[in-house]
Amino acid sequence: MDFDFNDDQESLRDAVRRWVDKGYDFERRRAIVREGGFSQKAWGEIAELGLPGLVVPADAGGMGFGPIEAMVVMEELGRGLVLEPYAHTALVAAPLLAGRSAPAASAWLGKACAGEAIVVLALQERRARYRLEHVSTRAERDGSGQWVLTGTKGVVPAGAHAQAFIVPARVSGTDDDPAGIALFLVERGQGVETTAYALQDGSSAADLRLQRAGAQELVAAGEAFEALNLAVDRGIAALCAEAVGAMDRLFAITVDYLNTRKQFGVAIGTFQALRHRVADMKMQLELARSMSYFAALRLNDAPQVRRLALSQAKVQLGQSMRYVGQQAIQLHGGIGVTEEYSAGHYFKRLTCIEMSFGDTMHHLGEVASRMQDTAGVFA
């Protein structure tokens, strides 16, 4: 199999890397964190690159690229620790809007592709423990026959800055019945209240309270749960690629520090014990990179194959992120956790990625539940 990137993919990588290097340095990022974790100007610059419509079909106003191009972009954004919710808007929400028959879907898709609006998936609920089928937010018809939603969603990416939300809500069944879930589009101001806060990595999130919020049905119950699963899998693949980019940069920062910091008159990077730890970091990074590729290549497979592959990737990425992050901080010493130095910020971002769309233990359980083979002992 040929794992080389083609010319278009390399050009895309170069364009995003140039913007990150020149327009999104560490000091600008720190300023954005102080301003609340989101910059409308930075989002506009991302839109100027054409990235919000990256994976949307060309006939729907997008660029028509696929999972590999999305992976390339996310790696570069990960290297720059970009705070803006690119993956959640362009790689999760926008594909959900594409091809939907609801009148508002095409309008919001056009705005999202142009970078004029942020649309995000409002997914998490209390007591769900990452289970997508656990949805207690309720959808019902009002007196005029319009859908209204009541419930609470937590840790919504850039929730205070988004203009619209895609919300899973229950139209029938118990709180854990996947067949009763439908997907709705909810616009800000239609009975929506947000409470904003910063996450550990400095990015912006919000809790979303829906108080008989007006909504339009995007995907009806029955097919909605698989659409939701696919959207989450796209998000997992995107965050795996972002994590690879972040680990790649953190590894380079660590190696540079070891080759600069001196003790007993020599660079500490010459110490054999530290070189062994760096070698182990590199091994974990490359394991993570290979599983990120695996995740991207499996996105178009059958649902059961795709779900297993994405959970396997998330398990490996979780283990690699923790190892690379912890070793980087240990090798830096005290400077690694200071506010002014970037290494600790990479570790914080990796920690947040590990807990997004299901943490390592959740996906380990998902992998275990899908194991069909045995060692032969119990056959």
C-alpha cells in the first residue's frame, strides 16, 4: 500500500503549516486564551484558506476532499495548538448538514462552509458516560406542530460563540433507546441559554440549556443514531490526527531542550538514560501516527468495521498521548509546567483530546465488546 501523500495533499499541508507558523504563534495563542479561548479574527483567517468546507461535497458548496485531507489539516492545526473549533464545525457538523432536506440545513451549511457561522454538535449529557444512546433531552411538538426541545447538553465546543447547534434529542422510548433519537438543528436565541467556561487547555466550551427551544428536524429517528455514530467517528479521527501533530511538535521541543540544556558541562541529551526515554517517546509517537492513518482509512468502511477501528485508534492514541506528554514534562523538569513555556500547554491539549468523544477506558470497553476471536482455549 502506498502511504505517500499526493501533490494536492502536500500543498494543503504546506498552506496550513505556513498559516500556523506565521499567523498563530504561541504568543498569539496565549492572548486568545486570555480573551476567552476563541478568536473571530483567527476563525476568519481559517475561512480564507477555504478550510471550513474541506470535506463538504463540491455540489453543496464545499471543496469535496476526504478523510486523508482532513487528517493532513488536523495534524498541522495540532502542531500549532489552534484553539478554534475547526474539527467540531468543519469535520463533524458540516457533513451532518450536507444532503439533509430540512429547509435550514442548506442555508446553515452554506454559512458554515463560508466561515460565516459556527455550527457544532451539542452531544454530551450527564450520566451518559460517553454512551451515544443515552439521551434524556426531549423533543415534542408544540401547538403549531413545530418541534421544541427541552434538556441540557454539556461541554459544547465554542458553545458561547456558535450560531447554531445540532442536537440529539429523544422523540420516543427510554433514555437508553437508540431507536428513539432524532437529530435537530437549533438556532441561538430560540430558547437556548449558554453558560461559557474555559477548558483545561484554554479553549472555550459551554453548557447548553434548552427551554422549549424551537428546532428543525435534520435526521429522523431510526436513521439518526447511525448518522450520529458516523459524526462522532469523524470527530475521533480528526482528534487523533490533531494529537499526532501536537505530539510531533512536543517531541521536537523536548529533543531541542535536551540538546540545549547542559549539566556537568555537557548537553543532557547525551545521557544514555535520557536517550532511551526519548526513543520510547518516538516509538509511541509513531504507533499513534500509524493508528491515526488507520482511523482515517477506515472512515468509509461499513459501520461495524469503522466503529471497531476508531475505538482501537482512540485506545492507542490515549496511551501514546499520556506517555509522550508525561515523559516530555519529566524531561523538561520544572520549566515544563510553567505558563510561559509551550510544553505544558501541549500536554494539557493532549489531555483534553484524550477525554473527547470517549476516553481511553471507554474505548477499551468498546473494543472488548466487539472482539469476536478467541485464543482457541474456549472455542
